[in-house]
Amino acid sequence: MRIVKAFFITNLKNFSAYRGAIIIWTITSIISVLIGLLIWLSAGNSVVGGYTRNEIIGYYIALFFFDHICGWFIFSAGRRDIQSG
């Protein structure tokens, strides 16, 4: 667990140079997940495609965190390109 914490803190420090872009990226990610969730929940049924409302909500919350943990961060690639010339 200490390795994960150290990795998270190191990456947080590296990305702090791109705060504005990260904030915009986070907000747009949250909005996209909320839109998908609201579309599924607006179906009106308590069960959609065999999934209950709670299962759909859990899926979208897991999707949001998985996307942020495993997603590709263009900011680090841009930083490496700038540093290497």
C-alpha cells in the first residue's frame, strides 16, 4: 500500500504543473460519466437490460475510477516531449 501511495504522490507532484488542464479533464470526465448514467437511469424502469438501478450506478462509479486510474494521461507525454526537445 505504501508503494501505491508513493506512486500517487509522485504523479500528483508531476502533474501539478498542468493544474488547469487536469481540472478541465476531470470535470469533462465527470460530466461524461454523469450523462451516460442519467441516460440509463431515465429509462424509468427499475430494471434495464437485467441490471437494477444500484448495479448501473455502481458500474458507472467503477468506470469513472477505473478510467482515471488506468487512463492515458496526455499531460505526461507532452511534458516528456517538451523536456526532450
